[in-house]
Amino acid sequence: MEIEIILSLLFFAFFAGAIDAAVGGGGLIQIPALMNAFPNMATATLFGTNKMASICGTASAAFSYLRRVKLAWKLLVVIGIAAFISSFAGAACVTLIPQSILKPFVLVMLIIIATYTFMKKQFGQVHFQQSLTTKTLVLAGIGGLVIGFYDGIFGPGTGSFFIFYFIRFLKVDFLHASALSKIGNFMTNFAALSFFIPTGHVLFSLGLMMAVANVIGSVVGVKMALKYGSGFIRILFLILVVILILRLSYQIFFTG
């Protein structure tokens, strides 16, 4: 493997870790980088190597958030278990559902999310302290199941979907939603790797090198999120969603 390719992938892994820690969407950076470096590699192997790189950064970010942002453990457990189960199922189905079917649906959802977030200026700016009712836990579980399955089978925008869902239905702000999304993302990555590793769809040496860069990036991203708060994360969130919309639109309408 050429040193230029490795250095390029390490750079993108660092950047992906920083963005992912703050607002999600690291796969938007890492997966295209891997695709450009290995255009003939099987999709499952690309996804598996991406998960290997990102899970370490996600774990680092989750640990940092848990130390500084107060979250209910019961809520974390429900989200984590639901996300793990559905992500494993999604990874197992990764070769069964064509991306050509998923992309238009994801594009429409992202446009709705971006429009809603932009129009409602106070969306995600206030955190409501809530008692953990059965309804709250059920909503958290539904979000973990649906978004976890999506991450296992496709992936781009998972962090954005998690954040939007937690703000909209759990009534938290962007900072708390980012913290919760790291737990969900860690479990979805762990579940997907539980499928990809036994089936031989991970490049371990490359994945581990990218993981180190991803962790370093995640440390930077968490510090930025904690320092500048929900308003900063909201801006990053909107930028990331718009970029993802443009990328999916280009793939659907110009490259097929």
C-alpha cells in the first residue's frame, strides 16, 4: 500500500473524528476517502474498515461526553441495546437492499430535517430536564432501532438522524443530543463489526491506523463542542446536513 494513500486516509480519518465527535457524520468523510483510495474494493469491506476506524473515535468521544454531560443511565442502556440489535441486522442485510433504493429516501429525510432545523431557530437550544417515563424510554428505543438498522445497512447521516431524533422526541439540546448519539453510534459500530469481522470484511492494519487518527480528531471535536455549546453544534449540524444533501443529490441525479 502506497505511503501517500495511507497519509491521505489518516488525514481524512482525523478530520472525520473531529466532525463526528461534535455533530456526527464522520462516515460522510471517511467512506468517500476509502472509496477513492480503493475503487474496486467490495462495499462490505469498505464499510467494515470504516467501522473499525470510527468505533475507536466514537468510544473516545462517548467517554468524554459521559464525564462532562449528565445523562440518565437507563436512557443510555435502552438506546444502546436497541441500536446494537438493529445495526447487526442491518449489517447482515447490507448486500440485500440496493443503495439506489435507500438514497432517494435518505435525501428527502435530510431535506426535511435541514428545513425544520433552519426554520425553528430555538430547535435544540434548550435542554428540558425530564423524568424518565415509560414513554420516554419507548421513544428512545424506537429511535435506536430504526436509526441503528439504517446505520448497519447504509450509514451516511446516522449521527444527524440520531441528533435530530433525540432533540425532537426527547426534548434535549444539541449538546446532550450529541452525547446521546455517541452512545448510539458506538453500539451501531460495535454491532456492525460483530458481523463484518467474522465474515472477513475488515482491513485490520489500515483500520487500526485510521482509528488512531480518528481518536485524536475526536478529542479535538469534543473539546470544541463542550467549549462552544449547542449554538455552535447547531451551525455545524446544518452545514453537515446540507453537504450530505448535495452529495446524495449528485450521486442520484448525475452519477446514477
